[in-house]
Amino acid sequence: MSTIRILSDRVANQIAAGEVIERPVAVVKELVENSIDAGATRIEVEFRNGGKSYIRIEDNGKGMSPDEALLSLERHATSKIREAVDLNEVSSFGFRGEALPSIASVSRFTLRTRAEGWEHGTEIKINGGKLLDKKACGMPVGTVIEVAQLFNSVPARRKFLKTDPTETAHITYNTRLFAVAHPKVAFRVLEGGRTVFQSPACENLRDRIAEIWGRSLADDLIPVDVSDPKTGYRLTGLTAKPGVGRSTRRELVTLVNRRPVDSRTLGFAVLDAYHGRIQKGRYPPAFLFLEINTQEVDVNVHPAKREVRFRNDGAIRRFVLGAITETLVAATEAQRPQLEGTAIKAEAPCNAVDVNDSVELKTPSAATTSSEVVESFQPTAPKASPQPTPPSSPRQPEAKPASKAEPRHTPAPGITPAPQATATPLATRPSAAATTASSTQSSPTWRLITVLKKQYGLFDTPRGLVMLHLRHADQRVRFERILESYKESAPPSQGLLIPHPVELEPLASEALLAHLDLVNAQGFHIEEFGRHFYRIEAVPAWLEPEQAEGFVRDMVDLLRQRGGSRKQSELVWEAVAKLAVQGSYRRSDSMSEAGVQQLAEALLHCDTPHTSPFGKPTFSEISWSEWERRFGKD
């Protein structure tokens, strides 16, 4: 058994680096925080190869004297605290005292700094935790730190780093968060000498968001400014207008005392405030600044300071929930006069998605009803008994087929076969499609009795009474029809008269670029024409052109969440199809009896008619034998 020994400072620093410096973005985060604490008004970040080979952080902060520069590289050296009790009142970003020595222990590290009043600066070079050189240098007031060959002394950790584009995206996104948190600080980010983004100092938050996240997002936000004098809490920033949502949380940014943090307390409070105000499953974009007493929050619960812990989670949650709710109610009341007598446009891009471009948005102003949506799935019936013709829509052009695949045939409505001797519930049959394919004369026909609560269709069948869930059935029919069209070599698409430009944040841009060929093979035509900029020139025939940008953003987010788990081609098919069906029939829509009848018939064509794409049942049946058992035989 080996003896117990004290680790050297070099090994101890490398171990500490494993907690604090997980990847290149952690280096950038720690050094940018130090620059902000130093009072910098200009910060420049440069990196190469995702930060693996080179990182440089330059600022115009107050800098350090020669002695302070050497001392800053010692473990537990800090200017932020003096006693343990000071941990309860930390107002700066960094105070652990381990960041610089940890970074220096796993890289080739160069520090150049000059404080006000000194005629020269100080340059210190370290490699793998060993001091190589210390000398005077000429430079302006401020600090420049260069980190090269990260994890060169810990090759095992280097193996776990992601690809260069992924690490680059993390660095860019994290720097954007700091830029949002400090609008009055000018930021510039360069990758390999090329400017990724640059933002001068801004007087207000909206301008900074417009520069970094895009003007369209900034215009969808409303100001928040609510205070509680009893607790001293204050919530400021910008939050989404009612009805504006995104498919992921990446644009729901919460900051505590100007520190970007991940907080379940804040996140769930914001989501609760938007309950009923945005589509279920979507997230409101928001940039919210919570100001509280430093004694009310612990910022040291995570080694990398990504999470915080509140002394009174319940009080914080109630305050944020009330503040956002109050803001949204006021915004709704202010817009009410403008909305009276006008159609309300649905925000969620998927709500407008249908498999036939003769279908409009399902809004009060749309001339097309949901019955037309369902009837667009009408199968080919025998000529002797044609399907009912759906009502025409005066506002729509002639419908284009959503798929060139030959549809399966089902029995014509009204032809009811003789009841079989044994009544087996539909849900127990292996496949409705297999039943219809085997014999059209032996396939039962569902006859609509009535529509209940705009949500269910009650059907009389030879086997029993069937209750059809209209939305779940509509989703299943849409899902399989779109997947069927994607199996073709050239799915139908429609070119846009004016190509639509789209700017994506770095991680989303990487995901789209990785799947671009596959996405374009499914009816889209998207081209890259700048860094993180794309141009949508064509969309599938079932997608409304005005909803193209929102749909592409949602599709990219879904690809990011599930990328690498399955075959890429299959992943793209299902990502597009599942997003498309989210705009299916809703209880607030209206569907004619003919549309409900045809929806049921279309459902029986599906390979998996019993559930929606999300696993929910499409219908429930009570057989005639069950009714006889309940009532008793005469």
C-alpha cells in the first residue's frame, strides 16, 4: 500500500483545473470575469481552433503592478475577499483564487499587465505550471492574457473536448451573454483573426440585444421593471410579448446581480408566468436581471460558478412570477384596443404548417377551416363512390399535392360490410392499413354520429362505438403523409419570390450546417451566405412561405437536441414531420362533419393509426358485445 503524501502545488493546480477549467469556454469565462471586475470598458477575445490552440483576452482595466502580477498566479490569491465571512457578500464575478494558476498549470501561459502610474508593464511566461520568464514590457494600462496549447500537460482531458466548431460556438455564446449582461462594455470576438461579432458600448439593453441576437428578436420584447421595497428585490430587462415563444430555452437568459446563471427557480417562475400565454412546449425569450442583496444568494455552489443558490427560493419565485405576470397583463391591456376587430396572428411557426399549401393559418381571420385541412388528406376511393368534395376557399390558390407517392385505397364511405361473427375491438388489430389492404369489402366503415365539444367524433362501426380524438388523429395522418413524401427522391417544394435571410446563433448555425445537405434534400433550399447567416430560397410544398424562418429555427433546435443519436437522414425526416404536425387541429378550430368523416377514413390508411406521433391514443372503442354485457341480453 502506498504511503500518504502531500501533492505538489503543480499537481494540485492541475487537479483544481479539472474542476474550474472543463473546456476552453471556461478559460474565456474566468478571464472575461476578471476583466469586468478590473473595470474594463473594452474587452477583446481572440481564439483559434475552438480555443484549444490559442486564446487571448485583452482589456483596458486597471491592470496590476509587477508584484501583484506574480501574486495573482499563486493559489488562493485574490483581491475580492479577506475573511470567510466575506463569502456572504461577494459582489464581484471571480474570487476563488484558483483560475489563473489552474489555467497556467495546463497550458503555455503568458500574462502582460500594467497598472496606472507605472512606466512599464510586466510580462510573465509559464508552461505547464513552471515559471519560465518574468520581465518588463511596454504596453498601455490594462491586461493581456494568452493561453496556448490548452491541456498540453493533461492529454487525457484534451481527448474529451468536442470538435472545433462546437467549442467555438460555446465560446461565442458565452461571450454574448457577458455582452448582454454589460451593455456599456464594448466587446469584440475574433476567431483566427476574423471578427465573429463586435458590439460597441450601448446605452440600453435593447440595442445590445438587437446587435447580438438580431433586431427581429429585440422587437418582440417588452420592458420589465418591477421592485419590491419590502424585500429589496428588483427585476429589470426585457421579456417576450404574449404569444412569442421559441422551441428551446437558449434565449431565456437570467442574470443575478449582472451574473449570467442557470437557475431552476428563475426559469420555472418565468415559464409559469407565460402559462396560457404561449403555446405549450415553447419557451419565451427573455433577458432578465434580478437584483438582490448579496447575502441572499450563494454564487459559490458550483466550481465554475454556473449555478447559484438563493436563501429563500419561494420568495424569489413568487416575486419573479408576479413581476412577469404584472408586465404581461399591462402589455395585453395596452394592446387590446389595437386587437379589437382584427385577426390575431399566431406566433408559433408550426401552427401554420399543413401538408397542403391550400391551407391558411388557423386564425379567426382565415377563410379556410380545419375541415379543409383534414380533407386535404383525402385518399383515392373507387370511382363508383367518390369522396365528398371539400368546400373551396376563395383566398387560396389551387392545391398542390404534398406527396407524389401513390396513396393507399380504402373502401368508399357508405359501404358497410356484413358484421363478423366475432367482434374484435379495433385497438387489438395489428394494423388498420393491413386490414384495408387485405380486402376492401371486409374492412369496416365508420359512420359519424356527431361531433362532441369540438374535440371528439363519435362513430358507429360494425364492431362498436368509437370515440375519435380529432387532434391526435389529425397529427397521425399529417405525420405519415409527410414522412411518405420524404421517401421520394425529390419531395415537392415551392420557391420563395424573395429569399428570406436568417441569422442563427453559433451552436444553431453549426447544427444546420452539419445537416444542410439532408435538410435541402427534403424540399428546402437553404444556402449559407455569411458566417451564421443563411438564405431560405425554397420550402416544402406543405409549408407556408411566411412561416419559413420560424420553422427552420425550430427544426435546427430539434436537430441540436437529438443530433448523433440516430441515422442523420432518419433524424431529419422525423424532425421535420414532428414539427409540422404541431399545427394540427385544435379545439378552438371548426371542423365540418364531412371533414371529421374523412379524417377517420384517412386515419385507417396509416401504418400506426392507434396513436399520435407523440404516443397519445387517437381513438377508443367500446364493442357491441361490451354494451350487451353492460345492459344484459334481452
